Amino acid sequence: MFHQVSVCPSQCEVPMSNVSPFRPGIEQLESREVLSNSSFVAHLYQDVLGRQPDAAGYSFWVNSLDQGTYTTGQVSIAFASSTEYRTNVIGRFYVDILGRYPSTSEVSGYLSLFEAGLSQDNIRALFFGSQEFYNRVGQNPSAFVTQLYSQILGRSASGADVNYWVNELNASNGDRARIARNFLGSPEYKQDEVIGVYVGFLHRNPDTDGFNYWVGQQNNGMTFETLAVSFLASPEYFQRG
């Protein structure tokens, strides 16, 4: 398995930039008393990092919230931009897209792209555009497009769909990452991302107004990272219990 790095005070930088805008009912990031700062931190470990808290990191973040050193919004950003979270994302991309585990140097290379400001979806597009992925589909343009439908949109494609994107691939001089970015930037995929954060973080299906708002934000350029932090920093998440 790939190496995981704990989220703890010596390894987390906490960006101070705000996340906005928020729809009515999901307030801007601010310090507030929630059901329990300890339960909030425990949820972040489970929902963002997929594990139980380590004692040192858990104590640090709970004490920081209790003392007002960091706001709940800043802690959410710290978890969602942590090396551990990004390492997990990279590892998942290797397994799901390339069918193997990465080396330490490969993880480091993609971590540097995160640090340079690339979004999670843009990095995912690089995986789909790689020669290694193209080799997995037999270096066949039609098979490549078919796999994008399957792995990104979770459905099959019609013959007309495949032909359209193969033509687009040819017109782009074989820029497979560009085609993958089109899929990852599509309204269909953005809807799936919004449903995912509702279910994953709030443990419910989206309401119509909220769904339409966040899909609109995604279609206007909001990254998945900003979407995720917006939900982690919402009062509903804090009060989930």
C-alpha cells in the first residue's frame, strides 16, 4: 500500500483563504460551538481520511477548536488539503484507473502537482490521459472513450457517443487528457459530485434547491475541493451527530 502521512500540527498548513459563496442555510466559515468539537474532529478523520483519529492529531485539533486557535472552517480546509488526504486520493487513482499501487516517487510527483495548484479532477484527467491507461485499453480510441463513460460517468455509451468523442480525440491530435477533462467537467459528472458530497458528508440525498445551487456552482468553475470544504464547514455537517 501507499504511504499515509498523519494529519497533525507539524505537517498541516492551514490556508486562511475563505471558501465562498454559500447558499442560504450553509453559512460562511466561522468559529462556532457545535454539538461537540470532539465529534466534529472525529467525523473529519472518518469522512476525509477514512480512518480513526490518532491520539496526537485528535488532541491537537480538538484543543485548537476549544481554545479558538483555529475555526472549524480552517480545520476543514486543513484536512481536505492535507498530505494524507491527497496521498489517499493519488493511491485511489492508481488502483482504480491504472490497476496497481504507486511507488513512493510516483506519489511524490503527483503531490507536487497538488502543491502547484492543480485540482483533484485535473490530476485525475492526467491519469486517464496517460500512456499507461491507454495501454490498458489496447491503445484503441473507441475502447478509451468507452472506458471514460464507464469509469467517469458510470454508464455505457451509445455508438454515436463513442464516434463523437473519437472524432474529438482525433481533432485534438490525440490529447487524451483533454478529452478526460471534458468528461470530468461535464454537467452530468458535476451532478454526480454534488450527490456524492451530500451522501458522503451529510448522509442524505440532496434537496432540490441545494442540489441545483451546488451544481450551478460546479458548472461555474467551483472545484471539487471547494465543494467538499463548503459541506464540511456547514452547520448541518457540524450537527450531524
